[in-house]
Amino acid sequence: MPEIENRLATDDCPHAWQREGLFINAFGRHLRRRFGGRVQRVSVDAGFTCPNVDGAVTTGGCNFCDNRSFSPSRRVRLRRVSEQLSAGIERVTKRYDRVEGFIAYFQPATNTYAPVEQLEEIFQLALAADSRIVGLAVGTRPDCVPESVLELLERLAVDHSVSLEFGMQSVHDESLQWMNRAHTHADMINAIDRARGRGFECCAHVILGVPGEDHAMMMQTAHEVGVLGLDAIKLHNLYSVHGTPLGDEVLAGKVQMMDREEYIRTVVDFLELIPPTTIVERVSGDAPPQFLIEPKWCLEKSAIRNEIDAEFARRRSRQGARFVAPPTPPLERPRPSDQTPDSIAAQIDQRGRLPVLKMQGS
Ligand code: SF4
């Protein structure tokens, strides 16, 4: 599909992405500007679990997440981090002609849920696995970033690109409860207010289309992106996969997923409200077709992306068009004390090193 023309783009626009004629501050282009070429993420499963799976805060995991594999006994054959990265890099270099660098993406489960010494070992291993690895992305939960972990990431960010990805999902506690997250939005505020301004990027995952959330509620989550000063966001449509509580409810006809047109409009409304400086890493989410129940439209990722651009063009709008700066700039927000739940800290202490991660060293 041809690129859609952005008639708002002029040489006087304050942001590079605007001058380039984009409608959003897109992640891929951001990486190209920063590293001078294509940079690809390579996913790593280091064998973590989650505090809402192993009982530290609850059991069962999030209702949309197929977390049945998050147990060390099921991962005995997990390959070493360095081997996963080598295989991932090889796959990517076969697919793309020229790749300037790679980011080791600790993706499944809660990748800060282990003693900090073990986290340091595993992150250093990843950074040393290949000279083309320029940094780390670490997916986690807002209730699992004690000070020691933030200090570690701050040290690593001196010489590397580091991104900490929080599963924020929504600012509404009733939605977080529905998902069985077992944390509140107050946990997210505490985490970001402690993580901000340490030299690494803070990203939040957001889910649109949660049952019970109307349009105004989703826009409240959009508003919070600027209030909290998030560096980046990943937007996901709620989708259901087989083998999850949500999947069962969808199959039983008890829960409906958002339809495509409504999702496109909601994403554009959302992005108009966030700062123009926020990097947009994703505008939709999907699962492999064999696992996905609904909605099927989310498999058409590039078409969805084009429809979002077309909606911006139709409105003569772009990201940040309706953003209103918060009265307190994010960097002036006071840094609170660490509110990591005692049950999570105790679980890390009692369990000690994750057995599966003992296998990662050479
Ligand atoms: S969505 Fe994240 S926090 Fe929830 S169970 Fe899955 S990996 Fe854990």
C-alpha cells in the first residue's frame, strides 16, 4: 500500500517524525534515527515466572495470558540465553539485508523477578552474547521493580540502550482486577515515579477494549501517559487465545472483542491525547493464528497500521494534536519510597536463584 500523505508536515515542525511526514512517533523510525539503520529486537525467554502466577500476590496469571508454560519444570530444555540470541540474530539477518544492531528482548513473564545478582548476571550475558547487541528491553510488572533493580538498569544504561517495559494495561483498578493482574494503578505510579530520569527508557503496555471500559475510561488512560511522562507506549487490542480464562469466556459468548473500526477510531483518539514526544512502539497486538480466537482482524497488522494513518489523514490530525501538558511536569514529580509488596520481596528472598537460570552460565 502506498504511504498516506501527511499534509501537516512542514520543515518547521518541532519533531523529527513530524518533519518526516509521519502521523505518529513510530518506534522503527526512532531506532533508525538513533542508530543510523535498522535495529531489531530478538526475544529471549530466560525462564522467569510472575508473582500473579506463583502465588506471591495471587495465582492463575492474567486472564488473557497463556502462562501455563511459566514453570521451571516445564522449561528444563530452555536454551541458554546466548544460544537463543544467536539463533534469533541468525533468523533476523536471513530476513533483512542490513541490520545495524540488535536488542535482547526479555519478553515472556516478569523479567525482574529474581535476585538482583542473578539479573545482573543474565543481562550481562545477553549484552556480551554478540558484538552487534546494542541494548536490552526488559518486560516486567509495576509491582516488581525494587530499587536494587532500577539501580542495576541505571548502571547498564550508561553504555547501552535499555528499555524497561511495564504492563500498565489500564489506569482503572476494576479493569486490572478483571484481568487478575493483582496490582493496582497506584503500583504503576510508584514504579514510574521511581524509574523515571535514570537514563533508561520507560515504556508502558496498554490494552484497549477491556470489557466494562467505555471510551471515556480509555481516554483517561491516554491522559495518564503524559501525566506520568512515559517515554514509550505499546498499544494492544484485547485479544483472546485458546487455553486462557478469557479465551473460555469468549468461546462461551460471554465477552466480546472490540470491532475493527471502533479500534481504529479509539487508537487515533488515544494517540491524539498523548505527548508528541512519546515513542509509539506498537499500535495493535496479535497472536499466532493457531492460538487466536478473536478478533481475527488483528492478524492484518500492516493493514491496521495503514487504516490508523488514513484516519489521522482524514481528520488532518496526528499524535499529540490534543495533548494538554500536565500542571506538574513529569520530571518534577517527587520520587516516592519503594512500595514493592513485601510478599514479592519475600518470595525472591526465599526462592533465591531460579533453578532454570542456573543453566544459563557457560
Ligand atoms: S501478562 Fe504478564 S504479568 Fe500477566 S501472567 Fe502474562 S507474563 Fe505474567
